[in-house]
Amino acid sequence: MSKSTNKGYETVKQADRGYAGHFNSPYSEPMGKPLSLRFPQSLDSFLEAEAKKNGTNKTALVREAVKFFKQLQEERAGNTASG
């Protein structure tokens, strides 16, 4: 009796994960350490709704909000230095 082998995994294509199984980031700089956040339910519900509306996820929204905040701080620092 011959032993059958499940080879279904061969039909699944894997996305290019870069080198050595690392995830290819859409960002030009390396990613920092992971950060875990807890929000009050009202903010979590807001993030969930915005993510759904924009076709993205909560992580991407928070990342963009922090990036925007950083830009504002840099602009304020520039205006203070020149003003």
C-alpha cells in the first residue's frame, strides 16, 4: 500500500517576502520596535469606523496620525525659530 502525500500547499503562491522571509515594508525607512496601545472604547470605535471608511486598518491610521503630528511639531519649531 502506497502512502499518499498531501501536496495542496504547492498550489498556494507565496508573496515575495524579500530576503530570508522578512516582510517588505511600504516605508522607505526601517520599522522600529512594535508598540501596543489600548484606546478607550469611543476612540477604538472611531478608529474602526474610519479604517473601514478608508479601506485601511487601525494601525495605518494611527501611524499616519503620528506622522501628521510630527510634521506639525516640526513646522511649529520652524516658525518659532524664524519668528
